[in-house]
Amino acid sequence: MAVAAGYKLADDAQVLWNAFEDLHNKSNLPGELEIPMESFARAVEITLKSCWDRDPLSLRPEPALWASAVQACDYVQARIAIRKELIPTSAGALATA
């Protein structure tokens, strides 16, 4: 019903981006914010599954729900894992962990 009432996921794009950005900064991750597709998709999935019971009320997800989903989607762990895999070696090649 939320979609029938005009809600689109794009309506919350900035809220979702802000949630990732906040977690990125709070976790002191280096570099620019880059969101792996798996983390993004998982956060959206968690949010949609968490608010299915609100759909009959035509409500959109609250920002706190997006923030909770971003925390649960393993974004920080994914960024740490990627960073470890891309550590430059002394020869300039990339090392794999």
C-alpha cells in the first residue's frame, strides 16, 4: 500500500546515504565513502523486511530503521576485508590476504 500511496525507495536515498556516511565516519574508516553493492542491497532488504507490517498503513521507513539496517548489513566488515586484500606490497603489486 505504501507504493500505491506514492512511496518509492528513491524517496529515502539521501536518508540511506546519510546512514552509511554516519557509520563510515563513526567507524573511522579511511578514504571516501564507498558502498559495496552487497552492503547496499542487504541494508535495503533488512529495511523492507523490517517494515512489512507497516505497509498497510502506507508508512515509509523511519530514518532510525535505515540506520539500524546499515549497522546490520556488515558494511564495516566488508570495508575492512577489502582494505586488507588491497594492501600494496613493496613491489607495487597488490597483495591478497
